[in-house]
Amino acid sequence: MKFDQIGLAFDAQLAARSHMDVRIVDTVFPEAAEYGSVDTPFGKMTLVWCDEGLMYLGFREERSLEKIRYFFPDLILSENPKEAAWLAKRVDDIWRGRSKDKLTLVVTGTDFQKDVWRALLKIPCGHVVSYGAIASALGRDRAVRAVGSAVGANPVSLLIPCHRVIQKNGSVCNYGWGDAVKQKLLKMEVETAA
């Protein structure tokens, strides 16, 4: 599927400012966190959080828990489905622009990955950019594959909008949680923006 079939705007460069109302913190390394999975309109969402903020958001629980352990190997996890449902609603409201609540994201990664994740915040809802546009915005025109790897390693899907990055030919594919989820998210963003 191509971006124009969904009704998205294709931008040649990133916006000047962040469009997602989140704050990335990379200096916190919690020992314990809670998690839960919640049914949402775009699939079962798994969230992992600590006192300082949201640490992970994915769409398959087993894979999500494996990945959070990659980022935070010594983390002690406990399940909290009630809090997960509340947090999922908060995430959905922020993502859809219905809330001005600022959410803190606790992430860990290389400096390059974090630069890419911050760049993703500059893609407006209903818009997409290419991997090359992100590389160019970072002053690393030749690092398109490295950008792709960093986009794929994004620990907080949806709020760090990796689904808004597409191939330069306009194809909406190659999403870690499945092409159907990516296309559904983007369609919902077009509907929300309308």
C-alpha cells in the first residue's frame, strides 16, 4: 500500500518542532516496573512503566516483555492490568491530540538512536517522511540504513511515531508490529486529523 492511498501528506523534511507532547528522559535506570496488556482499536497494546514514566509500548505482550528486558536487563516486572488500562487510555488521548497532558518516556539506547527517536517526534500526525529525510535532518545523509535500524529499535511505539516513516517510494510497510498495524494507525491518524 502507498501513502497516498491512505490520504497522508508526504513531507520532504521534518517539522521545526516536536508534535507529540512527550518528554524523553534517558538518565533513569529503574530496578522495577509494572506492565499490562490492553485491547485497543489497533490491537492488543502492551505497556511497561515505572514511577518516572512509560518505558515501553508494543503490540505483542511476549515480544514486548522480551524487548524491555533487552533495554533494561535487570528489571523486575510485575503485572498491573488495572493501571495498564488507565495508562493506555492516557496514551490514546495524547496520541489523538485529545489531551495536553505531557507524558514522560524513560528510554535507553545509543546517542544516535535517541537522536533518531527525538527526530520522529517532529513528524506531524497525518504526515509521513522517508528514512532519508530523517538521515538528512540529522546531518547524516548516508546513514539511511542506520536510521532504519534506530527507527525499528524504538521502545515506545505510537508516542515516538516510528509508524510515520515510510520508504522513499511511498510504500507503507516494514513495520515491526506488522504492516496491517502500521496502515491501521496511519488511517486512524488521517481520520483523527480530518
